[in-house]
Amino acid sequence: MSGPAKLFQGKYVSTDRRVREDPRFVAGHGRFVQDIDRPGMLHVALVAAQAPAARIVKIDPSAALAMEGVVDVIDGAELSAAVNPLMNGLDTPKVQRFPLAVGQNRYAGEWVAAVVAETRALAEDAAEKVRVETEKLGFVIDAEQALEEGATPVHPEHGSNLLLDRTFDWGPVDEDFARSDDSLKLRVTWGRNSTVPIETFGVICEWNAWEKVLDVWASIQMPKYADQIARALKLHGNEVRVHYDVDVGGSYGVKRGIKQTVLAGYLARKLGRPVRLIEDRLENMRSGDAHGPERIFDIEVAFDRDGTVNAMRMRALDNAGAYAGRAPFQLGKPIGAIVGPYRINSVQYRAMSVTTNKAVQEAVRGFGQAPTNYAIETMMDRVADHLGIDRLDLRQKNLIRPDEFPYEIPSGSKYDSGDYQAVIAKVLEQGDYDGMRAERDRLRAEGMCAGIGVAACLEPSGGNSSFEPLLNPANRTSTWMEGSRVNIDALGDVTVAIHTTSSGQGHETLAATVVGEVLGVDPDRVRVVRPDSLGSLPGNSPVGSRMAIMLGGAAANAARDIIRQAIAIGAHLMDADPGDCSYDSGTVIGPGGAEIAWTEIVDVAHRRFHDLPKGTNPGLTASFIQQVPTGETLPKDGKAQMYPCYSFEFHLVLVAFAPVLAKPELRRYVIGHDCGTVINPHIVKGMTLGGIAHGIGATLLEEFAYDGEGQLMTQSFLDYLMPSSHEVPEVQIVKHCTPSPLTEFGQKGSGESGYLGSPAAISGAIHDALKPWGIHLNKLPIRMAAISDAIAAAEEKGHP
Amino acid sequence: MKAAPFDYLRPGSVGEACEALAADMEARVLAGGQTLVPMLAMRLSRPSRLVDITRLEELSRIDRVEDGVAIGAAVRQCIALRSDIIASDVPLLAAALPHVGHPPTRARGTVGGSIAHGDPSAEIALAATILDARIMFLADGEEEEFSPEEFFIGPTVTMAPLGGLLTRVVFPSRPSGRVGAAFHEIASRRSDYAFASTGAQVVLDGDGTCTDALLGVGSVGDTPVALDVSALAGTRLGEEDIRGAVEAALEDLDCVDDLHATATYRRRAAAQLAAQSLRNARDRAVEETA
């Protein structure tokens, strides 16, 4: 790597082209699981546990089975005898998880039995008739209580509630603290929230006994889904066929679906009929894969009087819920950007994950990065407050400079490129920061609480899943590849294959644009197909903000291989050296300007073996499996190159509210966004706006909250409050492009943009507004009552 | 989220509807269904039979009657919102209606359904409570009348007679004089279940002195409540008058605490909104020509 990458000037990449998926969704012609009807299909409803923890004494299905149309009722005892436990990312073999509770349940709402009937309505009627006899057990809801000596273990066999406790020391932390002028401590808490897809999870499984294959149609976004199904159901890998041509109605992490699929797959094999399980909203929110990280951060930060931040100690305590799964890894991703965009010399990071009697934590947009960014940015605000330095000046003082890239942070990850100063300067200018400050002061003079919030943060993208071997040494993962195939048919038309489902990310547009760009073909003429998993190259699904980098890279490289083959054929026809020939939009150009047309090359490849260069196979097709750029080694000495590409975003927000009613209104919202070369601007814009709306929810409204009895209080949209169009303001997006030197066109990830910084910015704006009262509200979501009550309490004590 | 099995009946007349309800104590009336249908889907409500009154012409009228405006139980909220009769004769209800739900829910939700459900945060129920509307039932062939104060007894718990049918709600017409009404509420999202809601109506005489004032608070406790602000009569509704009256009126107000809003917040917000409602009502009354 040397010097900054050049801006990419494309014919199709970065141009204002429509998203090819949009028309079918807008017109109502998507094809979702609910739209797929298999002959003889059966339907599943679930019986949910009432208490947060209870021993299952007896399950009596007789009344349910006596109903007409009810086919089967199964419980965890039957299922666990037949299938393997679900994948556990950590090395905690006694924390076992099955799709239905075995012996005891571990959270309220956990599925204890499944009822199969001719219709879903019938299955729900019958589910009420299943009698579950239980004995209540002790339970624990709070992460800190779960850690205490003598706390009720969620998994008694495991011995404690601690799933993971790793401390990393990167750099001379103690020395840096000792040499710093000052330090401060803070605690912030990220509430349990999530992405909430408009479509709940759904799956259809069908066992074909003659072909010996399990067909699966699912609303899925899960890495290595087919492998996990085969392992759990004790099938060979090639006995599971996942159909990727199913539209997914939203995900951002939560369409994990593995327990549902193993359950439906088992039933389909047992009963010899297709089985469909589509969660209703209650099943989804209470016991599906709906809950994201819930994290307490304890931070100590050391700095000098001039604002230089030298070192940080961070303890992150994550409430994983009842089982391990993949959730604890969400403490790992942030290691790749643990200092944010700042030159912090040394870091101690303690990652702790505990079990509690709550629903299981699953992956959510950012995979743990959004909570960490909120913690880092709140820390920066506190340091600025403490020193009496302007928040922007403090950030400017500590930002990594554009001439320092590639920049290696203490945890071992190298940031590829960036120009944070340029993005911030653009936002302040185009967003009219001076005007915003004047507006804030005007509002304050009118008696309103008004504040400005800022947040600068990174979106690590396209990673190697290096947090797996870093947090679990038994795990030896060092690739997180993605494959693509480009095929030229006998008429010379181009088809590119995607080997995963998509949940709204526009991968068809991505693949067509990239292949069109490389081959010089109008992307609208490029066909995009999705073979099933048995016809697919290896891949890892659209997680970790990776597809522009990884699918984009695979498709571009496959297209380059097509060009290489075309040149070889053209050169042979011209009797020229391939090294002297070039390719331009289908035509091969020889020395002296001779041209071989695309039709001629296709004709040779498909029909005229005798005209092919010696040793060349017929046909014109190429597959490419893209390895993660920079993903060369396993983590070493607690350090890892976690992600290749780092997008940057800077938020600037003006919030106002009246002191008593305290309803925060977002008066202005400006975001500067640099994700390198943009493949399709509409997709990136949609991601960013949606991410900001998601962040507004996380900051002000959304929480999966449990009461003291261990019951989920927010299990429908009545209480789980998502921002509506009334609560989401107009957003001004300020664009900047610092290409990545590591990718095909300079692209980076953008699937998590907006969400990664908006909570910190909105919270910061509220705190700026609350400054006269000296109030800190350290837990998200920040509810109106908390603001108003805190102001009232402060005023009683004589503030301001 | 599928309803438990139930029968469905669409009667052709009020008489038929009453017969059906009297014959089956587990039957429920389906009016707009904006609350009932989600409750059915979550199996929180499990009626044996739904009696659908939405197409009964007799219950879909807004009429001026001797002592007020009678609103049929099946009058949809969007129709009430556009009613000239309500706008001119029941200004407080007119001020409350825009806060009810959203356009899609108002297109189906009914005035009668809102009253019958008895949600403490329902705007129409609060307006009815403040104005002391008359809630009319037909049960056993007899007309029964309830005042809001006796009708609303707890969160979604009412005195509705078993097997009875809510037929209409009679709102008293505006008093003579210069009348102003206002309605305010606060929630974390537009038109969500309010944390506090208030309505006020004042009457001014020719020189701007208050002759009557009404105030009520909803969403903070188990039922909407009318509060005594009669002390405002004789004042000119100055800032001090309003503050004192609101403080006294809210002194014994019971507020609930939940995940979304604390009791202390609800009380503080109710006080602020109550004063705001009285001020706005006053300003509107002042604008009316004597």
C-alpha cells in the first residue's frame, strides 16, 4: 500500500442508476416465504414458557392431539434426542441450546413444545390445549447480578453465568495513565434493542425421500446456514438445499432462523410432509431472534490538559440472554475500531458476556459496534466538558491525520484510508454549523432546552470474522470468503450469480453494476441469478457490511477472468500475443488496431473448438472466490487485523425540547459520510437514512424491557416503540469519498451507516441542552420522563 | 396471532343487534375494530360472537337533539372530525378529535367504540367526561343512561350493562356566550397513547370575565377525570388565576407509573398541559365576537 488511492471514474459505478430490485417490491411482486405454497404443507405454532425459569415436569399433548386437523405435538425431549445442539460460538460445551427447551426453560416465552396442524390457525388453537406442568426455578435478569457470587446460574451444568471474560492489554496502558495529566471515569449503558424487520422470520422445510434432500425456503440472513442445518439434523452437507431466490423482508442481523429451521426440518423429515413455520410478531419479539446487544460500559480515560487522549480502559459487560450462540462475538467486532477515529496510544479492553434469563441476544446491525461507538463518543464529550474544551476541538486534536494511513491502532487493526478532517469541515460548512449554533442560542433564549450533538465514528467493513479465533482459540477461522460466477451464453449475453439471499441490500444491483462496469456492458442487460446452495460457490451471507467489498470483488474478478479468456481467443484468431491485445466493451483489439468482435469470440468459445487456443476449454465462464483483503493470518498475541476497510461518518444534530414535557425534537440532522467509492448512490443513501432512523429508535424509544418478574414488557408494537415518519427528521447527507486502496473500485462498506453514530450524536445533543443543570443520563433509551424528572430534581436542588 | 374461533353476525337492525347480544353474554360488539381486532389476534379478547354494527344506518348519524348533539355509536371518527355540527356545537370534542389515532385508524374507529372500550387515554372519553356527555345503552328493551363519571370505572373497565348495546353518546351543546375550547396531549410519538392529555372549555362574558370553566385530565390514571376549576369563574383567566386553579385541581390527582412515563412526569406534564389548554381556550373565546 502506498499513497492514497485514486478516485474511481466509472461508466456505471457511482452513477445515478435506479436500483433494479425496487420495481418488484414497489409493485408488490416480491417473493417471500409467505408466498411459497408447497402441496400438503403443514403449519407450526409454538407453546411458550410462562415463567423465566422452570423445570418442565410433564407435557401432556393429548387434548391438542385429539383435535381434528392436528398432526403432531413435539417437545424438547423428543427433539434433543434426534438432533445435535445448535452452534455455540464459544468454547462452553455445557451451555447447550436446542430449538425447544430441554428439561427446563430459561426465559419467559421460550418455546417448550411445537404443534403441527393443517393450518396455522388450527395449530394456534391446539397450542392452547397443550398442558405444561412446571416447577418454578430461581432466575436472574440483570447482568451485574448474574455475575455476583451465588447468583442463580442460568445453566447449572456450566457452573456460573460467565460465558466470556477476556482482558486485552494493547500498549503501555498503565504507563500512559501514569504520565497523563488527568483522568476520569464514566459508565454508560446501551439498552436492549434491535432491528425490527417488517417481515418476521419464516421457513419452509420439505424432505424429499427419493432424492434424499431437505429443501429449505427461508427468510434468512445467516452465515453458513446450510452447514448448520446439516450438522444439527445429522445430514450430509449435500443433503440440504437452501433456495436463495427468496426475498427477505428486512433483517440487519436478526434473521438468524437456525432454531426455527432445525425444528421445521426435523418435523418435515419425521412427518414426510412440507412444514412451514412463520413467526407471528409475539413469537418473533419474545422468543425469536429479535434482541440485540445490551451492554454496560465502564470506562476510564487518561488525557493531558491540552486535550490529548492517551489511554483508555474499557470494560464491556454484555447481557447475552439465556444461551451463547453467536452473540458474544458482538463484543469482538469493536476491537477492530476500539479507538474510533482517534490516535489513542494504548487500550485495555475487558470483554465480558453473561447469561441471564432473558431472550437470547442475536446479531444486530453493526455487530456490537454501535454500542461501542456510543461509549467512545460519550467519553470524548465528557473529556471535553471536564477540560472546558470545545467538543469539536477535542476531537480535531485527537483525530488520525490523513497522512497517517494506513494507520495501525493498538489492537492490531490497520485502518485503510480516510480523511476525517475533510469530512468534518464539509459538514460544518454545508450543514451551516454557525447557523445551527445561532439557532440553538435563539431557542435557549426562548426558554427551550436546545443542544448540538456531534459524533465521529467508523464502520469497519468486509471482515474476516477474526473475532472468532480471537475470542475462542479453538476456532481457527481465517477466511470469510464470497464467491461469484459470471457466465456468457451462446448469444453473448451476460449472467452473474449471487450465492446468498438478500434482505434489501440491493445485491442484484451491486453485482450487475460491477460486472457491467468491468465488461463494458449496460448493467440492465446483465442477468442476475441465485442458484440454490448446492449449486453455489462458498459464501458467508450479507453480514458485517461486506457485500460491496466481497461480492463486488468476486463479481469483478470473475468478469476480469472473462476478459482474460476473451483476449486469449481474440489474440489467437489474430495470431497475436495476448499481451499485445486489449479489451474494450466486448471487442478485442490487437496490435495495429485490428478488432475481433464479441459475437466472434462468443461463437468460437461456444461452437468452434478448432479455433480455440490449444489447451483451452470451450465455453466462456468464470468463477471467482474472493478472500478478505488483508485477511492473511490468525490473530496473534491478542491482536488481529479485524476488518480491511473503514468507512467514516460524522453526525451533527440540533435537538430542542421544552423543559417540562421534554420531548426531544430533532430540528436539524446533518451527516457526513465517506464509504469510499459508492457503487450505487441510492442504495447508500437508503442505508444511511434507515440507519439514522434506527439510531433514533435506539436513543429515544426502543427497548426490550423486562420487569422484576422476568417478563418481557415490550412484546408488541404497543410498547416496543419504533420511530414513525413523524419522529424522523429530514436528513442532510454530505458526501465525501476517500477510496480504499484494498478493493476493486475503492469501495468500503455502508450497510451499517447512520446507525453507528446517531445514538452518540443525539444523546450528546440532549446533554448539551441539559448542561445548565449538569445532568447526565447514562442509559439508552433516554425517555422523556427521565429528562423531565432529572430537570425537576436538579431545580429542586437549586440548579441552575 | 390468530383470533380464537368466534361466530360473526351482521344484524340488519338495532333490534336484531340487541337480541343477539342479549342472547349471548359472551358476545361482543364490533364497531370500528381498531382496538378489538388486535386484541382478538393476541387472544386477549375471546368473544363467542361478534355482532357487527358498522353498517347500521340508525347508529351512523350525527343529530342535533333538544339538549345537545347525539352521535351514533357507529359514527366513524373521521366523519365526526369533518362534522360541521360537532365543529359548531361541541367545540371541545372537535378540538380532541384530531388527536385520536391516525388517519387510517380514524377511518374505521368509531366514537362509540372509543367510549365502550374505556381506555383511560382515549381522547373522546376525556371530552365526554369533561362535558358530562350522556352515554346511552339499550338493554333488555330499555334505554339506560350513564354519566361518564359513573361509566368509566377502571382501565378498560366500564359499567356497560351485560348484553346491552351502546347506541349513542349525547354531548351537551356549547353554552351561550363566548366559548373557547382546547385539547392538548403529550406522547413520545405523534398520536401514540398519551402520557397525559387535557381538555378545557371556558365561557367569557361580554367584557372578558370567565363565567364558567371546565377542565379534565386523561391518560394519567385509571380513568379520564373532570377536575373542578369553578374557582376560575369571575376571574379574567390571568396567568396567576390559571396556575392557582390548576394547582388546586391537580392536588389529589392519582398518576400511574410505567415503563414509558413515571407518575411524577405525568403529573408535571398534566399540570403544564392543563394550563396550556385553559390559556388556549381563553384565547379562542376572546377571539369569538360577543
